[in-house]
Amino acid sequence: MDHLSRISIFIEVARQESFAGAARTLGITSSAVSKQVQNLEHTLKVKLLNRTTRRVSLTEEGALFYERASRALEDIREVTEQLNELKTTPRGRLRVNVPMAFGNSYLKGPIAAFAVKHPEVTLDVAFDDRLINIAEEDYDVVVRIGVLEDSSLIARKLAACPMVVCASSDYLERHGTPQTPEELVRHNVLAYTRNKGAHDWRYKGPDGREGTVSLTSTFRADNAAMMIEAACQGIGIMITPAFYLSDKISSGQLVPLLEGYTSRPERNLYAIFQPNRFLSTRLRLFVDYIAKCCERDFPMTAA
């Protein structure tokens, strides 16, 4: 067995803190695992693991070797995969997370079409609106709308995402039509619970001046579809990405308000990646494909 294989076995033992667990994962016997770790220690002339009848733990030297060797093997794995993909058909798993309403409205068809076009790619797609830790949850790409806050991530802008202020005509008949952002304080403005600024609206007026207004809400939801339904039912005023409401505004179910004002800071639609993950062929093709779909189908106008 070569040196890299022994290192891989050691890393698996360290991860599981068990020779037996590593053996099951690797599909070899516990004695073979133990022997290869011993051979590695002999080669390095250092003890890597503390062994007792109950558990296995890293020595100080073992912890250092584990940290550096894990990164090195991951780099080797990634560059090997990258080189292989340069000369083969895109293949392998691709984990994707997309906002629920956006995914249902715009990406169901394109994602399915991508799967048909690239049958060797195994797609694992989740539609939800929660805050994603892309590294801990091991997603390859996460699509999100908003303002980028985590500078440690890499993002590609897919489209501008202007916001729109709107309400049903029934609501406006009962409560009046606000003419300025300041008048929103007298209205019920629906709150998106996942938005950190749900109670404030920063805006830029037609004269270029910016301001902030504090909002009041008697209705909160963590789902865009629920918010849209509430607005259509006349519960309150909604401030949301324009693409969610293009059909509702076109049909007259919702009326755009404060058309000379824009939300600040500007929101965009992003594809977000881990900084330490190379853009495999399958990931690059997927993001390029989604970007073209957004350019073609995404409504770019706002009230």
C-alpha cells in the first residue's frame, strides 16, 4: 500500500476516533487499518494516535499531521477531479439551494432541463428560504436575493433585483394610499421574518435623497407565498422583490405604490460558492445555465 493510502486511512481513523469505524467505512478489516497506521507511524518516526480499549485520540503530533494532511489530500482530490472533468463529460453530485418562491416561479423548469441535458450530473436540489451555512451544510451553490454580508464567500451576480411597494386596491380603499415613505408609519406593512431589516425601510427618493422609515406590522411570515397571499387579501402593504409580483401587478390584484422611490441598498440575485471550492465543470455549467435563464426570463422592472 502506498504512502498516500496510509495517510487516507489515518485520516479516517482520526475522524471517527475508531479503527473499527474506519474499517467499516473503508471496507477493509480493523487489523488492516491498524497495520497501515502503524506503518505510517514507523515511516514518520512519530506516534500519531493514543490507543486505549475504549477510544482512539490524536497525539499533539498526530493533530498537527491530521490538520495539514487533510487539507493536502483534499487539494489533491479536487485538482484530480478538475483535471478529469476537463477531458470527460461533467459528472458527479451537485447540491443546490434556491429560495422557495423564486425556485417555484423561475427555476423548476431550467433545473429539470439541465438534468436532462447532463444526465451524468446527480442533482440534489432544495427549495427553502432559511439562512444557509454553505460550508457546514456542504452545498456547492446557494442562490439568494439580497445584500452580500459574508465577505468570505464568493458570489456571482445573476441579476438585479429591484424592490416594489404594493397593496391591494381593497386595502387602499379602506386605509388610503401613501404618497411618501413617511406615510407608511400609519399603515400595516407586512414583515418578512427572515429579513433583519423587516421593521425599517431604507429608500432613495426621486430627488436623490435617502431616508429610513420605521414600519409597523401585525402580520409576519417566513414565506414569500404567504406574504403575497396576505397582500392580495388586503391585510397590508408589501415591500418585496419585483419578480415575485409581476403577474399580480399585471392582473390588477396588487397596485404599485411610491413609484419614484427605490429601496436601499440595492438587492441582487446571487449564486454563492465556498471560497475553497474550485469551480468544477458541472458547477460552472450549472451557474452559467442559470445565469442565461435569469437574463432571458427574469423581470427586470420595478414600480
